[in-house]
Amino acid sequence: MLHNSLHHRGSHQANTPATPSSEVRHSLDNPTHVQWSSERALAGAIYGFDSIDPRSRSFNLIRGRLLQLMRQRGSRAVGVVSATPEVGKSFVSANISASLSRDPRIRTFAVDLDLRRGSLTAQFGIVPERGLSEHLSTGTPLETFQLNGENLTIVPTMGGFMHSAELLASPRAEAFFQTLQSSNDRDLFICDLPPVFANDDAVAAMAHLDCYVLVSEEGRTTEREVRDAVAALGRERLAGVILNKFRGGLVSDGYGVDPYYAQGYGSPTSPR
Ligand SMILES: Nc1ncnc2c1ncn2[C@@H]1O[C@H](COP(=O)(O)OP(=O)(O)O)[C@@H](O)[C@H]1O
Ligand SMILES: [Mg+2]
């Protein structure tokens, strides 16, 4: 029963009352438009917008996998995690979001849930007056941003020291996550998370999300860290593992990204 229930969206939060926030919904649907250009994308190391760029290839493969999960399991909130910091989670989050934004059938949101070390603002060059953590702590309206000319909306957070565990356990966070979960079928939320072993935040947030992509770094992330992270988050919800090769050299600038076993375990087609 438990095994089966993990395969259905939302069942892991069966005890949570459904209380989506109409304010959050309004913010998601009414983003501020910000200037955007392919030059800016490249300056922020975001290659996923350009399907001709060979550096977008790995992200396009992950995109295919996430669209499959969306279709087959109704997944719509995806966490991007790693075992330890600085392996490229935010880089991967931004690029997966950019790649997904090319698909006109869906509407993609990049949500910064790394409340203490939010970095999507810097990557996309957005300067918000307030972020998700301010909304969660004080209830100020959420500010969202759509990149001009792109089908991508950013939900930023400012970062800084805060009681992030309490914020993620607050009634406003419940309402926020419920809003994502009760969203339109076309909406897909890519949620950049802190490392699994930094504090409780990634595990707490994952309780509200449907599946996750685990980012690891070649020569740095150990097999044991990957195993422990998967054990902490649940194997059934693993959408894929990305091997981010900082110094790998698969592509021209000396960096490479491999979606290795993106089709591996956790696949809905694998035997249960
Ligand atoms: N494959 C890559 N190619 C180029 N730069 C990368 C790559 N992966 C990560 N980086 C850079 O490394 C730094 C750390 O990555 P980041 O995504 O912030 O890590 P995390 O979110 O896991 O802490 C950032 O400056 C990011 O732009
Ligand atoms: Mg990060």
C-alpha cells in the first residue's frame, strides 16, 4: 500500500489540508516582466534556451524525462538537490528551467527554495524588492518575474540568515506548496533546493514536491553521498541523476554535464 501510494502525486501529503493561497496564485499568474536576451543567458551560464547549443543537450534529455513524469504520474513540482553544496544545483535548475521553457505545451516556473543561499536572482540578473522568504515570514505579496520573450517565470528568494526550517514548516509554506500542487495541469515548477545534508530544508520541502533530480559532481560527490541522499528523499521519486563535470571537458569551454542514468531506477516503466 505504502509502496503503491508513492507513485501518485500528492499522496505523500495526504494529511495536509488543501488550502491553496489565492494571493500566491495571483502572483504566479501576474509576473513583472524583465529584460532578457540571449547575451544575458550566456553571461549567466544558461544554455538551455538555445536548443542548437550543444551545452543544452543534457538539459533537453532531462526535460524529456520530466515531461514523461508529468504525463504519466501527474508530477508538477520537481526538486533539484545535491548531497553537498557547490556542485551546480542552481546552474542545473536554471538550465533545466530554460530547456523546459522551449516547450509551448507547458508553463515553466523556476522556484528558488534555497532560502538561505538563493541564487536564481543573480543567475537571471533579477533584482527583487522581496523574495519568497519575506512572503513566508511576513506574508508580503510574492514577487515573480517573467523573462521577456521567454515562457519562464522566476520565483526568487533573497537569501541570508534565517530560520528557514521554521519558514518551510509554516502555514504560509503549506499554502504556497498547496498552490503549486493545485495549479493548472500545464504548470511545471522546478524548485532549486539546498543540499540534502546541509540542514533539514531539502527533506522538508521535498515532502511537498513530486519528484527530484539529484546533481552530483564528478570526482567530488561520492557514491555513498548519492546513496544516502536517495535514501533520505526516497528512491521512487528520483527522476534522474545529473553528473556535473566542472572540469570534465565534454564541451568547448571545458565544462560538461551528463544526465547519467536519467532513465535509471525510479523510472515509471521499471518493474515495481
Ligand atoms: N557545468 C558547469 N559549467 C559551468 N559553470 C558551472 C557548472 N556547474 C556549476 N557551475 C558554476 O559553479 C558555481 C557553483 O554552482 P551552483 O549552481 O551555484 O552550485 P550549488 O547551487 O549546488 O551550490 C556557479 O558559479 C556556477 O555557475
Ligand atoms: Mg545553489
